[in-house]
Amino acid sequence: MSDKIKTAFLGGSFNPVHKGHIAGALEAAAALELDRIVLIPNACPPHKDTVQLDFDTRVKMLKLAVKSYSNIEISDIESDSSIKHYTFNTLSRLKELYPHDSLYFIIGTDSLYNLHTWYRGFDLITLANLVCIKRGNELNTTIAKNAEVENFIDTHISNNKKTDSNKLYMLDTHQRDISSNTIRKAFSLFYKGDDTLLNAVKHYIDESVLAYILDHHLYKN
């Protein structure tokens, strides 16, 4: 049995971070016996034209959200806002930074089924095991299928693969599907006097993060 440290990476805008991000990563850690989780906020995601909040503000909220978890760290490897950060390039650097670890990269179902649109998306499996998290109320029928992706899944899925090379793990989680976009909209409406949506989604937000957002009037526009 390998005694390598099992390190998982979860990237994203985290704009803002919510409990779905953290809970999904923790469920993956429990299922695969991961030793640590490294969150990677992206200063300049290649698939988004703009990110409303600056990198440092999003990192402050991340620190508040994970302060009670000893197995979760935050990386600034994608902190440079002057360049687009592609996952393949980031994972290549992380492989150099964690040469003795067994690496895992956590993605959502939507990301998995869009790997054919990513820069060297299918090559990610050469750098790390892939862990696809399916949220509890997420329906496969809502995701457009791609033949290349389906072939990739069939080739690398863990229960079909007999080699010791990197695998694709498909995990169901108990977390409901909540988006940061919905949360941002909730705050925008709240500042305009409508608290209906915020009341409906605020339980998805860590209390200290919620307080930070309100104290600093974030997502007003």
C-alpha cells in the first residue's frame, strides 16, 4: 500500500465561497481518504471575462470559511491577475511543488462534460487523478454529452481501470446545487430592499463570510 500523502486540489473563482464548495471537497476527502485539500482561487479564470471581486478579497473570505478545518489549505499559485490561468499549466506546476504526493483534482460534473473545451483538458489525467463530484440534485439529463468526453470517462473511470496510473473517480454527494452567481444576485437584491432570495440561500454561506460580505457591502452592483 502506498504511503504517499494524498493531496487534492479544488480550483475556482470562489466568488464568493459557499458551503457547497467546502462540503463537496470534504466528502471527496472522506470517500478517497485524502490527507489534505488545497483550494486554488483563480485571479483570472480563462472561461470568465471578469471576476467581480479582487483576488485578495476572495482569499479573505476563503480563510474565514476554512478556519476551522486543519486539513484545508489555500494556495496563491493562480494569484497573478495579468494572465489567464489554465488548469493544465497549474497542475503541471503543482506536480513539481508536490513531487512526493499522490495528486487529485476535484471538478464538478459540468466541468467534466466540458473538458473537450479546456486547454489540454483530456491531458489533466496525466498529471493527477480526477475526482468528479455530482451534487445531490444535479440531473445528468441537463448536461449536454460529448462523444470525446464519454470515451474519456469510459477509458479512465476507476472501476474499469486496472492499472496504477491516474484514474477518474465519480462521486455522488449529498450537497444541493447552489451557485455563487445565485448568491451574488441575492446580495444585490438585498441591497435594493428585497431580502427574499438572501433569506433562501444564506444557510449556504458560512456565518463569518456572510458577515464579511455585509460589513463590506460586497456584491452591491
